[in-house]
Amino acid sequence: YGDWSSDVCSSDLALAVHPEHGMISHITYIMAYCHFQLEQFEDALEKFGLVYTKYAEHGYAEPAQYWHAMAQLFLTRYTPAREEFAAFIKKYGASDLAADASYRYGVAYYGEGNFPAAAKALREFIQKYPKNLVVSEAWTMIGDILASEAKLDEAAAAYNSGIATFQTMPQLNLATFQCARVFELEQRWDDIIALCQD
């Protein structure tokens, strides 16, 4: 993978020349993934859907179902995305992708505007996968929900959990910035200074 457009063209050509190619599920999956990387989400939906329905017995059905839900999420179709992530978790709970699907399930609830359900799903994700790479982002999202409910002390605690569990600098920066905004609302200037010094 790398030159996504070329990979799509090569895959199209392979299927045109050999429509009954023995690796048709693999080729179709590659095409779908390339469309996703090119942000051609409608095309990705079509191909991923084909892989996990028509070629359900093949090894690519599992990741295809996950990426199909991701394409729905990127298209801001939050309800179908949430339903698909739920179905994925139920079917592939032991998958390497199950943790990320659990996080995205909470994100989809957030996108729907169902903040209590989002917070609950995100907390369940954190509890089940405490070492996952996006736990910090889940805590920050919970902080945003609490802040929107004017539960500022609880929001600050959630942001601090996001700071404590960061894996990347963008995660750290976002949690720190959001926490500082809460402290500003409460005029906790010393806490802002301490936060920025840590």
C-alpha cells in the first residue's frame, strides 16, 4: 500500500481481466481500503460491504465489516455507524479491532448527540481496555460531556485522566488545553500555571 490511486487502478484491472480471480475477496478488500485512504467513502462502503456479505467466509470479512462502519462514521452517519460497530463487537469480540470498535461506538453516540450514552460507552471502553492507545481521547471526550453539563470539577478530573494516559503529543495537548479552559471558567489561575508547568 502507499500509492492508493494506483492500487485502485491495478485492482480494477485485475478484476476486469479475471472477474473470477481466486483472490477476489483480497483484491476487493484492497480496493475498498484504498478508496477509504483516498477519502472516497461511498466507494469504500460499497466494496467493504461486498467483501463481508458476498465473501463472508473469507478472512477479510472481519476487517471489512469494521472499516465499513468506519466509513459510515467518516460520512457522519452516526446511527448506522453505531449499529454496525455494535454488530461488529458482538460478532468479533475477540478481534484485534474490537477495542477500537468499542471506542468508535462511543464516538458515534457522541455524534448522535446522545451524550449520556456516549459517556457510558466510553467509560466501559476505558474499563475494558485501560491500556489502549486512545484511552486518553476517551477521557477527553468524557470531560467535554461533563463540561457541557456544567460539571466542571468532574470535567477537570476527566481531562486530568486524559493527561495521565496520553500516548501522543496531540492527545496531551488537547486534554491539557480543555482542562485549562475549565480552570479558566472557575478562575483557578494557580491550577492553570501548575498544569502548564507539569
